[in-house]
Amino acid sequence: MTRLPTTTTPLAATGVCALVRLAVLCVGPDGDVSYWNRGAEELFGHRWEGVFGRPAAGLLPHTAGRHPGEQDALEVLDDLTRSAWAGALPTTDRDGGVKDVVWWSYRIMEPAGRSLLVIAANARPLRDTGPRLALGDHLLPYTADGTTARGAVRITPRLAPVADPAHAEHLTGRLGSVLPRVSAGRLDRIVRQIVPLGYPAVEVDGTVLLPVLPEEYGTTVAPDPVNPATGRTARPTRPAPHPELLPGPRADVPAPAPVPAATTPGPSLAPGHVLDEQLALLRETGAKVGTTLDLETTARELCAVTVPRFADFAAVLVVDQLFSDTEPPKDDLSGDTIIARRVAVAHTDTTPGAWAAALPEGELIPLPADSTPRLGEPLLVPVIDPALARDIALDLGVPGLGPLLPERSMVVVPLTARGTVLGRMCFLRHPGRRPFDAKDAATAAEVAARGAVHLDNARLHRLESRAAATLQRSMMPTRPPRIPGVRIAHHYMPGDRQAQVGGDWFDAIQLPGGRVALIVGDVMGHGLLSAAVMGQFRTSVITMAALDLPPAQLLRHLDNLAHRLGAEHLATCVYAVYDPIHRSLTLANAGHIPPVLARHDGRSELLQIPKGAPIGVGGVPFETVEIPVPDGSWLVLCTDGLVEVRGQGIDAGLAALCSNVIEPQQTPEDVCEQILSRVHSDDRRDDVALLVANFQGIPSEDVAEWRLAMDLSDVRRARALTREQLARWGLHGLSDLTELLVSELVTNALRVASHEVSLRLMRVGKLLVEVSDDDHNLPQLRRADADDEEGRGLALVSNLSRRWGTSRKAVGKVVWFELALPG
């Protein structure tokens, strides 16, 4: 650390001052930060909200020569033995980077009693190119290249009194613009305490002593001289007085108007022409942006309409969490991090490789929530200083952009719609083109605001589509069930490609006895309403299928339910039950197109079953038809959206569906794809539901069934039959456990049954055991106390079997359990 005494040389009233971006902060008597301006945010990286009211100790670690126990920068400055101090003190910022900082500190009474007032500046740009100079309120011109011939400038911070009272009043008035925002009286007291202690100043190369003024709060600045040979300003590498942050509409700023639509870089146009071009740009934005509800397309349209008319580069950055279909990983994000995604880029550079490498489309960019500039704040930098280009690129979250920024003009505006900040849009102009000004920034904000509405429409459409798709998926089976004796595949496509939902549904439900119920239905209408009605019908079918009702009886109950739900709830449906043991198919139809049966010998036919009336019509009987289905047969169930052909009747589509397209060696998934490819038309307007089932049956040698006598003594016979059958199958290892569980279920059934109890064993990739009786009351699993003599049978079944359950039949019930086969 270097400590320098206050210089005794007074500042002359020459009017020449050094313009420096100043960070100002205050530490109160309690050691807490009481003031922290925007310059401090930019220099040290800490937001005002994160430091205000918190201890200053440890906030800015001192790096040069640091050893254990050494104080940090603010602790060094907060020395009660000194009333004022100036010097250099390197510190570490929030991100761990070393900052070369010059300081001026004052021990004052305002604000909050005995406080420490600290003024700081980044020394790196001062040492690299020297401070920016002003004569009164006018900038002094630089040399044509804007650099010094000797290289680095030696800058030394000083405290100096002001000899001329009028000059002192002018300087302190300008300095007051960055001091704590307190009442006028308190601010006057602060200034009166600072002046006797010495005005902040810098000594340049050990010779010239200049008072320091805040660059970002300069008032009137004279225009830069123009080089006649090049038509460019004489200071191409110097920034404007401040990267002006535009807080929004102000009373002294005209209404937003677009900038001139210059197709090639060139001089500014006449004011009237500029206004015309601004209006033309807004009209073109309204006409060419938002032609679709696709996010990427809308973002590219927004870039295309502004390049090269308004800027030479444009990029759209959105908050990925608002547009992503998936939630971000929780372990990769913290609460103060925003993930942004660059969705579109447009530029006019002849060497696009550099831009594509630095700014690839689709790149995810983590941004701190307190990054500067924040997403919701506009930013205008008329000319980017090469010394600041790297820092600006880091603030934008794109370090690779640093080499491309020097000498360009930049505007960053937020994309805000309906109160939500969706992201931001960045514009750049080449050095040879007129730099952006405040009116251009207002124009950019207006273009971005109009584009943001279309981006938000795309976002809302995506949210609605995702919600609708989630609703549809939640009401449809995700994958076919694995049921012994049958292989199943299904496919669904909504007719409304915008809503992505519809009223078609299908299902496959396992029933007692190894049977399976196959259902395809079609609710009349499209969209969310049809999907909601479909969900109610599908849930009802699943519930009634568990009762093992005959197909016609189930459709009758579903029709009654539709009347209770509302007269507008109409649907067609086919309900079929396949029995793999008896090789039979039982069907009933409610106004639906009949299914197709492709037999094992290659013949396909449209099943002639009574058509019935749609669900919800009422007054029409439903009939059940039973047909034999040999092993190797295929059943194809579909909705009319698959077979309707434009300009033709449904019969033409059904005839195509019945053609011989199924081969024995195919899988159900292959059959689905083949049917869709041969029959389905891209110009469809209706939902499509397709279910394909290949019947394989269960071999008779894998099924054993007995009817038991209505006597508890027959429990012994049930155990013996089970033991003998397992021995035939070579399942000796399951004998003891199976006999125990069969004994418990048969005993329970004989106690409640009236006329019939049966036992069935099936070897279908597992051991499935069913005990049926004619009592409709389902048994309940309950806890048995230590002295209870009953109630442990189902507990044994539940704990010792892999799966178990109960279901009702048309008459009585079935209790079943599964055991895994050895090996």
C-alpha cells in the first residue's frame, strides 16, 4: 500500500479538470455501509441492496502484500487518526479480480454522525490513456489517435485546497452530484467539511495537478471535432462522457421515434427524413414481425427488420426459464442466477466467423441477477472505449465479445411485455456510422417493445400447448401394458396441431383370468373441451372394467353417465374383451367404426357387429358379440380420423385398412407404423387413435383350474392340487409358499361363498394364482392383534407375494396374487 501526504500546492483556477468515473460510499459510526452509489456498483461488483446496512469490514479485501490478519481496504481507510487521506490501494472485487483503485477518504460528521466518506476510481484506464480533460463544461480535444506517445501515464491521487473561492464553489457543486443523496442542508454541510480537508485531485506524471470531477455527471459537452479527411470524429477510441443509462420516458425526452433506416453506413440524414424513416421502421416492424407463434422465427424477424436499416448487428437474448420446456437443474443454479439464451443474431460484417464464434445462436449464458446492465434496464454507449470493451463484454455475459466492441456504438434495450421482462435486445453500429444517440435509444426501445409482445405471444402459446399436451398425456396411457397372451401397441395424434389435444382415447386393461379389455373411443368435437370429456369417459371405463361387466352392460352404464354429465357429451366407443385361455373375443359397439380382424392365415375382415348409437344419445340398445380368435390373429381398433379420406367416404379408408398389410413376423409397433404410413393423410383435420393387438393366447398346459366343493375340508384338496401342479411345471421351490397362500385364500372364499369357489393357476412368465367365489364383497386387509385368531390371511398374501389384488366379476369376485418364477 502507498500512503501519500496531502499536497500543499493549491489548485489554480484554470478551469481544466480531470473527468473520472467516481465510486462513492459512506460508512456510518456503527461500521455499516450507509451509502453506495452506482459507480461503486460498477467498480466493485456489489449491488446496493447487497451492502446497504451491512458491516463494511471484509467487504473489499486489500490484495497487495496481504498477509494473515491484515485489514481490508475500508478498514485501512477508516483510521480515526486521519481526517483525510489519498492514495492507491489495490482491492479484490466480488468476482475475485484484482482492481487497481485510487482513493480519497474523509472523516466527516455527515451523514449519520461521525462517518467515513470514501471516493474511489478505477486507476487502470487513467494509467493506460490518461484522464479525460474538460475546460469548464467543454471537453478538450485529443490527438487524432487518442493515445499518448509515451505509453502509460503516471497517476497519483492527491488532496489539494482550492485557492479561488469561485472555482471552489464550481468544483464542489459538480462534486455534490455524486455525494450522498441527502437534504440540501446536509449536503451543504458535507461539502463545507470536505473543502478545508482538500479537494480530490490527481497528479499527472508528477507535474500537472488537476481537480477531479465526476465524468458521468458532466453537464454541457461541446461536440467532438470532425476530421475532414475521414469524416469521423477526432477521438474514435474515446467513449462519450458516460455509458448513459436510460431509466425510461422522461419529460425532457421526446416521444420515442425510430431512427433513420440507412441501408449503408453514412452521415446523419435531415431531421424530416429521419422522422419519416423512423415511422417507416415502426411500420415494417408491425408488418414483418410476429407472422408465426414460433419463438425462434419471431426473434429472427425482429433482428432482420433492424439490420442493416437501424444497426449493423442485432441479437435477441431471452430468459431461458420463461421459454424452456423443462425446469433448470436445481443443483446448477442459485437463487441469484439468471440463465439467458441467445435465440437470434443478425449482422452485416463481411467476416462473420468471428461473430459466429463469439455469439452462437442457442448459447446459454448464466447471468447474475444483479448483473450490470440488468435485463430490465436500457443502456446506451455512443462510442465504446477499447479500455472498457472487455468490462462491457463481461457485464453482458459474453467475454468473447470484447475484441469486437471497440469503437462501435451500442444500445441495449429490455424486451418487456405485459409486465414481464422476457430478455433484452442488443444493437451495434460500425465505427464509420453515426453513433447512437438518445433518440435512437428511444427508437430501439419502441421496436423492442413491439417485438416483445410477439415474443410473449409465442411464450404464452408455448405454455398453453405444453399445458394441453401435459393434460393429454396425463389422460392417455404412456406405454402398452405387458399382459400374458397378447402384445399391444398404440399411437395417438391430435387433429388440432395448435392445441395438441383432442377427444380420442384408447386403453388396455388387465382383467381377472388373464383377460384384457381393449377400448377405443372418440368424443365428438376437438380441443380442450373434448379432451376434458374424454378424461371423464376414460376414467369411468377403467372403473367399470374393474367390475368385470359384460361389454354391452358397460356401455349402457357409460351412456347413463353421459346423460348425467350433460347433453352435449357424445362419444363413440368400441369395447372388446379378449380371453387368451378360451381364444375368444367379446365386443360391443356404441356408434363407432367397427374394428378390423386380421386372422392368422392372412385374411383381414371388417367385423360385422351391431353398430349401436353413440354414448349420450340414449334409448338405443347395445349388443354383445362373441367371436373366436385363433392364436396369431391381429385386432386393429382406430378412430375415424385415421380412415377418413378427402373427397371419399369412410368406406374407402376402411377398405385400405382391411388390406393385407400385416405380416406374422411383425411387432405391433411395426404394424402401427405401417398402417399410418399407408392410410394416414397429411391433410387430416381429425384426431387419430390407433390400437393394435396381436393375440397369442396362453397354452393349455400352462393353465390349471379346479372347482372346489363348498366344504372347509376341501382346503386340504386345494393344497394338494397346487402341490401336484407345481411339480408338473417343475416349480418345486414355490410349493410351500404357494400352498400357504392358496390355503388362506380358499379358506376365506369357502366361508363367504354360497354356491361356487374355484382355483386357477397360470404359468405366464410368472405364477398367477386366482381364487374366485360368488360373494360380491371384497375382502379388506386389516391389522390383527396378538390375541386375534383371524385376520392374518390377507396380511400373509400381501407380505409374501410380489403383487396381489382383488376385483369384482359380473357375479362374485376374484382374489389373486403373483409370485416370480425361479431364475
